[in-house]
Amino acid sequence: MRLIGELILSCELDAIKTTSFNDPVYCGDCLNISKIWSDSGISELLFSITKYHRKNNSYKKIGNVTGNPEINEYFSDYISNLRVPASICIYPEIEDCHRLFECGFDRVGFCYEKGKETEIEYAVDVLRSQYGSQATFLVYEVCKIGKYVDELSEFINIAEKWGVGELIFKDIAAENKCADTEFCKKLAELARDSEILIGYSGGLQYEKEKLGKLKFFSSLSLGGDITFIGSNNVLPGF
Amino acid sequence: MKKAINSHFCNVCLMDHTAANFQAYEDIGCNYCLPVLMNKSGSSKHEDLEKILNNLHETPGEYKAVVGVSGGVDSSYVAHLLDQSGIKVLLVHMDNGWDSHLATSNIKKIVNGTRHDFVSYVLYWPELRDMQKSFMLADVVDIELLYDHAAAAILYYYAKKFKIKTIIDGVNQQTEGIKIPDNWRWYKYDGVNIRDISRRVTHVNYPYFGTIDRIKAKIKGIKRISLLNHISFQKNDALKKLEDRYKYQRYAGKHEESTFTKFYQDIILPNKFGVDKRKLHLSDLILNREIDRDQAVNAIKSVKTLEYFLDTDCFILNKLNLSKNEFRNYITRPIKKHSDFRNEYATVNFVKKIVRR
């Protein structure tokens, strides 16, 4: 079982949550969140670099932050279970990817987006030739793209054609509480090996037994592994 | 008839001369445990509880009360009791950046297992870290004043926001009956003291709630209820129920839902201030007949030394951005009193006098 925690960091290393990559809301100290995840059994950290950073002109700054060798000490030295973190980039900027690898990140992934195929394929190709295919992964954001089998088959075919190391299915939520089991079963049928990672919002409420050999990607969003539930979702802060 | 004796230790509980104004009495306890023992004579708690629950049922609005949850057994049990009574409340958690994995996991179990709604208020860690370091630089005993004060402020904030008139807490006489000695703590609503101690920090997000705010809230009709004082609360029974129903996991010690509180109680208090809070917690359990004195004496024997901590756990110092030497220096520096800084002591006394009249 491989569990991956996802963090969106501000330039100041604050953990933030965004709504469609806008309106960042502070959601806690990233070091404590990492520790909680580590104690929960998470083995890897994943940093999201998003439109928010680009929009606020801080995309490069984040690269500098993650490019700082201290970040690995900051996260890895004090949290014994963690491996060197990976990082997802929404838009491939090869220069930034190099910077991430230079500071010890072992993989860089790209979120799949229709209309951006050429750009992503080129980035994957460049990185694959330099760092090997295991250093790249492709992310399918289920909540954004949809749960249609045709789309999924197409996505899996594309990923295989491009030769990425791993696939991650992110944000597979049923009523924002737990993994959508039916969808996961559909994925299992489509998958040709067990290296597909399943992701969903809502903390660590995975259902190991039901989903057999599939691996999980847990997208933990708000402070620790706590998520807002109920009809009144009140955001923190006065 | 109580007869004062010249002893450094109580023969009933674990309290001793490290507590301010400690006085042992022959055979019957000390000035800390005796008031609790005298207070335990059977009262009509259940009638009170019924009245409170009926009042809550009749309260208009979706949420009948605000309940603070830390992930600890007391607050979790309050949430459970209210759910069992069919009363929907808003559970409020303060994330101060020190929640342990177990605490977040237990909160989630309680939230998922009850019908209550939940909100987590996240304090801004960089500001809080600087305030906490200011408290350490000031060498005052009650560093947790920062968190206890903010927790109260947040409960009142949500009560106001959702127009809720009742705040319910997990405070109880049974497991927290003994008064915390004056030299181990400071007045929790003292916003002036907090501001003065951390005056070098730019305050932007920290939620203040001083004595005057508390009076204003009272005038507006917001009341606090300690629900567990109205039942025969047994910690072990409560834990058993939570474990069975929610798969709640117990902590090794009291208040260990926070990494910092554990560190504060295990390392800072004993090494810098000569205070062992376990004496207080275990004494409460003795008085509540959940353990006997011999068991408590055995439980208190193990002590974590400063050097052991420095060799094994750097997470806390790293998070506070403190070096080992800076921390050693802090531990050995002379202590100061909260009253050495500006405070609300005079205001509180004035209010008390008026209330007495």
C-alpha cells in the first residue's frame, strides 16, 4: 500500500487550499500536516504547483523554494517515514522540472488536459530521456474531467503511448466522503497492471478490502487529515 | 475536624509542596483534594441534566450549542452524549499546528459517527510560533495560555456567528476537580498579558477574547455549560463507550492530543518549573476512585529527561526554529511571573467585587 499526501504550498511554505486554484485559504502548518500524514502511514509527499502560483507570479518562486536543498531536510530529516517527495506540475515548465529534480525530487508529474497534449507529450519526452520514464507520471483529475469510460480508455492509451512511469487518478470522491467504489472497479477492469494509483478527497477513508490490488492516492486537503463535512462547510478564519 | 500537619506530601492524593500554599492535613488529605472530596457528596445531577437537555431541545436554530472538540476523551464524550440525546450541535476544533495524528483521527471518528456538523479553525502558525517563542523568552510558566485563550475566543466567535446562545465544554469536576495551583498557570482570559508578553510580534490573526469580551458575551446571553458535571462521569467507562462505538483510540496520558502539550508537560514544566502535572491528573483519578494511590505513585515514577528528549526528538525544536543550545539555555534560565508583565488582574478583581455585591 502506497499512500501519498498532497500539499499545495504558498511561497512562504504555508499549506493552502484553493478553489479552482483561486482564493487561497491558509489551512495549517505544512510541517505538522506532514507529520500527521507520516504518522497516519503516508509514505510520500506530493507538492502541487498550480495556476495559483503562476497567476500570482510566484511560479518561479515556488521553484526556488522547492529548489532549495533545505526543503528536503525540512521535510525528510524529521519525519522518518517519508521518502523524497514528488511533485505535480499543472503546466509543464521544463526548466522548473529540472530544478525540482536537482533538489532531490524523484518524480515530476503532469495533469492531463485536453488541448495541451502536444505540450505535455513534449515535456514527458524530454524528462524521460534525461531521467528515465519512472521519473514521470500523468495525473487524471476525475472530478474535473469526468468518469466516462471512453475518456478513461483514451487517457490510459495516451499514457502508455507517451511512456510515463505511473498513472494517478486524483479526486475520486463520492459525496466528498470516500472513494467512489464503483468507479474504482471500472478502473480496475480497464487497468492492465496494478500500478494505477487511485486518488480522492476526504482523508484516509480508503476501502482497502473492497478495491483489491489497486493502489491509492489520498488527496488530503484541510489541516491534518480532517476535512469539513456536513451541510455547513465553514471555512476557517474570521 | 481537620488538623494541619507539617508534611510536604498529601497522604490521599499526589499533590505536594511544589503546589503553591500546599497544606497537608492529618489523615484526610490536603487543601487541594479536600474541597473535591467534600463536594462529591451526592447531588441531584441527573435532574439537572434532564433540564439542560430539555432546554437545548427547545432552543430554536439548527445548532443548539457550540461544542469545542480537541480529540480528547472529555470533549468527545460530550459530543457523543449530545448525539445520543438527539441534540445537533456545531463541533468546533482549533488547529494550532500541534494536533497529533491520534487527535485528528479521533476527531474524525467522532465527527463521522455523530450527526453533528464540524468546523476546524486554523490558527496562523508563523504568527503563533513567534508568540510561543515570546512566551518562552519571557520565562513564564503558562505557555498554554496562548492556546487556551484562543480556544475560548473561537468558541465565542462561532457562537456569535451562528447566533448560538450555549457553549458546552468537556470540563468536569470528576477528572479535573482539583484546582490547578496558582504557580502552575495563569488566568486564561488575560488578553493583556498575552499581548504584553508577545509585544514584539505583529498581531494579525490571533483571536483575542479578554475579560471585557467575556462580560459582553454574558450580557448578550451566551452561557457556558460543563455538561459532564451533570452526570456521574467515569473516564474509563467513557473511554470504553467511545472505543466500542467509534473505534476511538486512547492516549498514553492526559492532554496528549497535542504534541506541544505533551512536550510542555513532559519536558518544559518538570525541567524548567519543577512542576509535574501528572500529579494533578492522577490525583483527580484517585479522588474519582478510578485508580488507587499506589497505582498512581507507580505511574509517576518514569521521567523523561531533557537530554533523552534532545537526543531522540527534534521535531518540536525544528518546528519552533530553536536550536538545542537555545533550548538548553531556556531551560536553565531563571523563571519569571506572569504578573511581571501587564495583565488583567486588577480588572478581574474589580469584576469579582461587583459580582459579589
